[in-house]
Amino acid sequence: MRSQKRTVIPIFSILVLLCLSAIASASLYAQAAPSNTTTNPPDFSGVYYPVQQGRGGGGAAPAAPAAPRGTPPPPPTRSAPTGDLSNGRAPTAPALKPEYMAKWEIVRKSRMSGSYEYDPIANCLPPGMPQMMNMTYGMEILQTKDKITFFSEWQDALRRVYLDGRKPSQKVLNDPTYAGYSTGHWEGDTLVVDTVSLHPNSFIDGSSPHSDEMTVKERIRFISPGVLEDRIVVNDPKALLKPWETVHTYRKATRPNDELREFACAEGLGHSPK
């Protein structure tokens, strides 16, 4: 009997040690696990319009009456470039290196002459990233567990953010697009997005050129009920003297203003001067 007890006690001790070891290992794994995920991310789904800021106050002139929400301005035509750049560069524009500032000067002179050669929007090309996040005409966000899709009424621009851990293949990197290739993850209630493989023929802010090394990082979150903020940082070691940062804010629309319309930019080109 004593011999059996002596045998049982060591076995019991071993089982206790194994259990404690398993608990300790689980605790260490939990500490080492990525903290950039959340089991219940916020739902961004819906239609949004830009929040207009800076209206009124500070001696500003009264704003003109706003058009009904959802009423877009007329699409650009080849005879009306979307911006002639005659006012030069804003202080908040991306800080370009000399080589790329020279390229911008070429774009500026071309547009001031009335040409549409360097105006992708007038030629019905996608606005590109990060410019498409201006969402001038409104955007719709479609969200699932593994993917978020942004659809802009402006130029019918589309981009997808993959949340399932995939990475861009070499084939993707060799074939840049206007929207680029976006992957993201959640950090608490904030969607963190990295975009690469961006077409070098697009512009950073509508006129500032960039290189094939440009990348875009975004942090997207609700800052109040129904109000979405997108903080954008553009990095381009070839073209920029320093990273360029901008912030967009959008307000979620309610019925009946939550319907986007087809843009059909190319239709206007058929009626414009050749």
C-alpha cells in the first residue's frame, strides 16, 4: 500500500507541473501574440460624403448656398482641365525634390496653356491613390471579415483592402495600378492600411508627380458617431523631401442620400472638342 502511495504522489506531482507549464506557455503566447487585431472591429459600411470644413467665422466670406447633397458638379471635358495650376503650389502641397519639381513645372505650363495632356481626370483616368480618398462626389464602403472595398462615385474609382494576411505577389508589384495594392489590419478600432504598387503616371494630390517607390499608409477610424477620419502619410524617397501628410473626414449619409450614381466620364469625351 505504501509503495502504491509513493508511486501515485510523484505521478500527481508530474501532472501538476505539466499543467503549470502549459498555463505558463499559454500566457507567454498571449503576451507575444500580435496586439494589432480585434475580434469585434467597427463596421464602416455605408455611404459617406466629405465633411466640409472652414466655413464661416474668422472673417471668412459667407459661403455660397450648397447644392443638394448627392448633386455632383459636371464631369470634366477635354476643353476644361480640372485645374490650370496658375496659382502655383500651395504651402501644404507635397515637398518635391528638384527633379520632380521640374516635372511639376511641365505639368503646370501644360495645363495653363489649356492642354489636357497631363490631366488624367480630364482624360477619364482613375484619380489614383491617395487622391481618390478626397471622395469629392461621395464614396461607399463595403465591409466583410477579410476585405473592405472603397467605391468612389468620382470616376467610378475602386480599391480593395485585404484583411486576411495576404501580401502582394511579385506579379502584382510588377504591374502597378492607379489604386495600388492595399493590405490592412485592425489596431483596436483603427484600420491600418498599407498601399504599394502605385502607377507612376498618377499624381499624389492632383498634380504632384511621384516615383515607382511611393507608398501610402492610412489610419482610418470613427472620431464620432457616423464621422470617419482617414489620416494619410505618403512616403516616396525618390520624389519627396519628406513624407506628405493629409487628413480627410467623412460623414455617413442617411436615406435618401445614401445612393451613388454612375459617373460615366467617357461619355462626356464624345461630345467635347477634339
